[in-house]
Amino acid sequence: MKLTVNTVLLQDAIKRVNNIVGKNSTMPVLSNIYLNASNGRLQLAATDLEISIRTSIEADIEEEGENTLPAKKLQQIVNALSGEVVQLDTDENLTTRILSGSAKFRLMGMSAESFPIDADFQIDRELVFPYNEFDKVLSKISYAVSDDETRYVLNGILLSIREGNIISVATDGRRLALVEKVYSDEDLIDGDVILPIKVVNELGRLNGGDNPLNIKMSDSRISFALGETIITSKLIEGTYPNYRQVIPSDYENAVVFNRDLFLQVLNRVSVVIVDRDDSMLFELSENLMTMSASSTDFGDASEPIDVQYDGPELKIRFNPYYLHETLRNQESDDITIRLNNSMKPVVIYGDEGFLSVLMPMRN
């Protein structure tokens, strides 16, 4: 394998695949990036056996071939280069010479034959979204994914397809976040899949703008294609709980407030809180909400804001971090919280199609 490639393009491609590099001590090749030079392009790939990613860039290929190189060291070397182009030249012993400007490196590789190449799978459903639209959906709910490994079906995001609607859901049992979108393909087959949170996080790193994101799925695997980059992942097996039954069907009261103002006050008052599991008190009276917090170590804080509210006086406690995570990725100026009393779950509405269910905290 011998080729010349633009340095910046190579740096970006390595960065794109490097997060997926595995750390399986029983398969040392998973610590490497797969390189394949053919047809005027250099393909790079990485996998941890659960998720795989591959991308390709233009290259001047003198000799076609393949190799795998240590991911971390390759990234360090290429990022340190100052030359405009990089030459990669692999010999019969799988050692690759890396030349750029006056810099020269020799990096030992491993046989590409032992690298697990991602196989094609039977496609049951196919979707196409603008990347930034799909990324916004995931960012509005991914914070609610559970990290409790004993409840593995909650360690990911549910994509539920029902009669042309796509419902994305995440919950950890204390909060739930949901976005429902209308999809124009009437022939789309109904079904549910659960995305691992790791593939969700990798999608968020792609920065694909409004370019089309092609999503293909089976009952066990899913792939996301954006330009020259393809991410493939196993799906979480199991049945997602019935999320609809935790959404209250009726409410006695509602409060409406400006999102930016609310977050500013929330952040100020919560400064005195030490533990992420601590609560803040929210006192509602006619067109007024007062937030307060206290800490035995530091003291207390309180601040009122104007709201739209005409219900009875009410005191309710929430985890301020949960509220912040719920609202920070919303774009709507106004937020509505529908509630019954200080003990029952509330429902938060913001952007179109979004809702979040949040359990109050006890004192």
C-alpha cells in the first residue's frame, strides 16, 4: 500500500473513526484503525464489535493495499504533522512509513485479514432525515437514558414507528423525554428498535449540517450513512416498557414561563446546591414562581420570576439538574408545565412534538 493524501483530510478522517476504536485485550487488532487504499480513495474503519464506523477520503494511490495501524499513535503522529500532504508506504512486514515535509515515522501494523469487517444485513425499514433534524431529536431526549446496566433496555433510545409517525423516547424511571415527528412515507413498516446510547453519541459528533442522513434497520442492526461515513450498530434486544402509561392523561393546573429567563434563575439559585441529587423548591402563586435552594454547607438562595399561572398556591420540589437538561436543548421561547399537585408527575411541553414527564422530589 502506497499513497499520498491531504494532511487535513487524513486528520479529520482519523478523528471521525477513532472514538469507536475497541479496547478488547483478547483482540489486539481492535485497537487499530483499518486502512484500505483502492479506486482513488483511502478507506478508514474502526470497531468495538458492537459499533463500527467507516469513512473514506480522496487519495493519490500508487499501490493499492490494506493494513491496520495503532489508532492512538497514528492519530498523534498525523496530528503533529505540518506538511500539506502525507505519504503512507507499507512494506511486506506491515510496517508503514509516514512521510510529511521533513518528518519521517515508521509505524508497525497488524494484518488486515484479522480485522472484523462489518457485513451487510437484511434491511427491513429505511428512513431519510436531514442530519441536523435527526440530531436535534436525539439531543432533546438522550439525557434521560438510564445508566443502570441491570435495566439494559433503558440504556438506549427507543425509535417507535407507528402509522407514519416516528416516536423517539428515553427514560431512566425518574424522568421521560419524548419527541414525535410525522414522516411522509406511508409505506413505512411499523416496528420498534432500541438504539444504544454509544451510537447516539457518535452520531452527535458527525456535524453533518442539513445533509441527508440515511437510516437502514433490521430487527437486530441499524446503520446511519452521512456522505462518505457509515456507522453500523447492533440494536439493544428486548421490549421497551409501555411509556404511554406513565404520561398523565389530565391535569388540574398549568404554568407558562419564558425558557431563557427560567434557566438563568435556575442556574443562579442552584449554585448553593452541592449534590446532583439535591432538590430545589418551586413555589407557585398567582403569576409568580419563586425558586429556592439551601445547603447546610454553604447557605441558601431564592429568586422569583413572573409566570402565567392562575391556580392555587403550590409548593413542589424538583431536581434542578433534571430541569436544566430538559430545557437546555429546547428552542421554543415559552415552556408549559402541566401539573396536579406536589406529589404527582408533571408534564413539560416545549418544541413541537416534544414532552417530558418528570417526577417531583420529596423534601
